[in-house]
Amino acid sequence: MASNAADAGGTLDEVAALLDHARLSSAEPYLHPDPDRLRDMVDRVPSPRELAGGHR
């Protein structure tokens, strides 16, 4: 359930709260991001050229 919550976009503090963990680090082993979600995140990061106002 915790890994599914993380894959759905849940943050570390949200996952820790769902698991009733007192420390955030206790929830870290459950965070195994979906590769497709990671690819989407990477695609959202602008390239240095975009940041400089150039073309992609």
C-alpha cells in the first residue's frame, strides 16, 4: 500500500503518516518509484538550453 501511495504521487511525509511512522526515515524503504513516473518527472525538468532561452 505504501509503495502504491508513493507511485500515485504521495510524498514521504504522507506515506509515513499513512503507516503511522514517527520518523520519516522509517517509511523510506517503501518508496520504489514507478519507472514511468520517474521518466515523466525527468521530462518536466527544463534543459539548460530552455533555461537560457534557446531551442530544445
